Amino acid sequence: MCRLWFITDNPRDQNCSPQCGRRAAKDKRRALERQAFVAPVSRPQVYERDQWTCQLCREPVARDQVVPHPQAPTIDHIIPLARGGTHEPANVQLAHYWCNTIKSDGEWVPRGEPAA
């Protein structure tokens, strides 16, 4: 999310900038390539829903950072697309870029706990 404020009279505008539009299109394209169910996912709504807290490590994310900063906010698929997950609000959560990178398409193992 680029954090640019925008005002529009066009109801078809769903993104605040071309950059955010490209990110949303990339997410949707990845899901469709894996033949996953796709529903509209709003990054700002997910971030607010999760109260700007990484759902993997439970630490706050840096609202003012962008990827590739380790503390930047990203969308994480709870059940990864590679493992049959869907691209819909119920299957996404907020995660730090670093936490999301470590999780990759596997399962999250909290710090200090042995992997199963």
C-alpha cells in the first residue's frame, strides 16, 4: 500500500495508485494461475481488520515502510496458494515482509518452538 490519499468519482477505481493496482493485479494473477478461488481483497481493509499487527509474530508492522523493508506490511495467505488456498479475505492476513518470507508456502513455526 503506497499510502497516497485519493478522491475519485469513479466507482471502478479500487486502488489509490497505479502501483497499488499492479500489486492487486499480481495477487489475483498468482491465484488464477493456481486455479484458486479469487474474491476481491482490499489491502487497507485487511490491515485495519488485523489492527496493523503481524498475525504471524504478533508484533506491530511499520506502517511507513515498503517492501523490501523487513517490517513492511504484506498480505499473507493463511493456507498458501501453492497448497490449495484461496485468494479471499477469509484466507489472508497481515504479516511483516520478513515473517511472510520465512513462512513462504509452508507453515509458520513461532520462535522458540520446534518444527513439527
